[in-house]
Amino acid sequence: MIPAFDLKRQHQSIRAELDEAYARVLERGAFILGEEVEAFEAEFANYCGTKYAVGVASGTEALQLALSACGVRPRDDVLTVSHTAVATVAAVKFIGARPRFADVDLARYALDPEKLESSITQKTRALLPVHLYGGAAEMTPILDFARARGLVVVEDAAQAHGAVYRGRKVGGWGNAAAFSFYPTKNLGALGDGGAITTDDSRVAEKARLLRQYGWKERYVSSSKGINSRLDEMQAAFLRVKLRHLNVWNQRRRRIADIYFEALSALDLTLPLRPQDGEHVFHQFVIRSPRRDELREHLKREGIGTLIHYPMPVHLQPAYADIKIPRGALQNSEQAAREVLSLPIFPELTDDEARQVADAIRLFFKNA
């Protein structure tokens, strides 16, 4: 069996480092917002090329707090995409703002800059582009559009740790960015966690207040906040993994090269290989109208796959109140019908990647 992902392999390869980090935190006896979080925030900000990073409890809350810290308020409109993890839209709803959708392009699976003008409203306060699958959204035209209209830009970088657009890593383009450290991410904790990155000291300070009840001093809330703290243990584990991230991302690109070489002649759509940056292949997503048949074939061949994502957010029952009819976001709906994520993680071997490709070629040969 070739799994869609396998965290055990990764953790076995760095077990001694993880054990040392665990022992260090246990010996110190401080578990909330201590030395490990402070050190990780500095290291992650340096990695992303930003001045500040603020550790929080999850990627969803990173989005929520980043939007709030950037001045988005209840009843503001936030323009984002529907072809994304539901967390993107849930975060907007959690702060009382209203999600609005623009369609994606079918190359990057990201916010289409050409759809912005027709999608904003008089109440639009922020743009929330998603760097999906490990590739970057087209930030230059998105930022140009936002600046011309005085809009805030918050990047959803939950799937794009280390991705580069036009010479700069994602997470440093907008007013702020939100990262997830869910275990399966390119940089994943051994539990949950998230971070906000920014170059704006006021945004960073506001995010720090909001993540802990609005405290400027202990037990005294100067503003209304929540409890969203990255704990010391997860920060220690993330510090270990951050040291390996560039090598792991390079390995993901190597596996992607095997897929590109083996699958390029087949009747399916492969991911974009961007000329304006570096993809980190959080997922290797192919697209085919015969997606479901192909997935069943791969299952019979002992190959695990996933679908990211099978239903656009605007068609999900929980978000029916947004009132976007079926067919209004054609590219997002087509992607949901056709995308399939192949196994890709740093510990996947070349031989396993070739087995996946061989099984896909067999499917199209028999077809």
C-alpha cells in the first residue's frame, strides 16, 4: 500500500531531535507562551522574511485573528475563494464579517485577479487570497488592486510554507498572513498550531493581544480577545522541523518532477509549474473529468489518494446563507468535480512515486 501521506516515516527520521525537544520543555516546566514560542516566532519570521510572527493555536484562528488585527470588523465584506478548505470561510464568519467569493483560475487554483473588479462590493474591506496546494496566488495584481482601493490583504498561506512568488516567500506580501501547522502541512506540529506573519508592528501587537484575552497585563483585558496560544511543546517540535523544511520542500519538488515526467503525455491536467516562483507541492493535484474512476482504479492498485476539495464552500449547507447559486463560480465547481491529490510527502521513495505514475498510465492505456 502506498499511502496518501505517512507522518510516521517523517517522525522516525527525526525522532532523536523530537525527543530532545520534548525533554527540554518537560525539564523547563513552562508550557504556555514561553521561551520556545518566542524562539520559534523569531525563527519562523526570519524564514518567511517578515519582521514578526505571532504563534496561535490553529491555522483557522490565525486567519481569524489576522483579519481582526488588520481592522476587519463585523459586517465588513471579505473577498476570497470558494475552492479552499472551509477554514478560510469559517474564519471570516467567526469575526462577524461576510464572505464574498470570486472564482479561481484553473491553472493556480487561486483567486483570479481578473475577477476582482466584478466581485467587490461597497462594503468590501479585505481580500483573502489562498495560496492553495503549495503554490502562490498572483500577489502583484491582487496587491495593486487592493492598494488602489484602500483594501486590506490577508494571505491564507496554510498550505504554502516556503513557497516563493517573484523572489519573495509567501507570508510577506500582504498586510498579514496566516499559516497552519496542522500535522500534515509541509511544516506540521505534532498537534495543532498556527501563526500570523506581518511586517506591521501594530498588526503584530494587536494579534498578540487578541490571542490572549486582550491582556496588556495579566488578568486585565484592554480589548476583547480569545484564548489562542501556541503551546511550548508544539513550538519546540516546530523549531526542530523548521530546520528541515527546505530539504523536505526540495524533496517534494523531486517527487513532483517524477510525476511531471511520467504523466505529461496523458489526457489529464497537471499542476502549474510557475515561472514566477517556487511551488512547494503541499499537494500534487491532477485534474480529470474521469477523476472518480481513476481514484477507484488507484485504490484497487493499493494507492491512496485524497480530494482537496470535493465541494466548494458556497455549495455547502452551512454556508447556504451566502446565497451563491450553483453555476455562479464555474471554475471552482469544475475543480471540485475533477481534482485528485496524489501521494506526495518527503519520505515517499522514487520507486513509490514511479509506481503511482505507472498505475495512472495503466488506467489511461486501458481506457
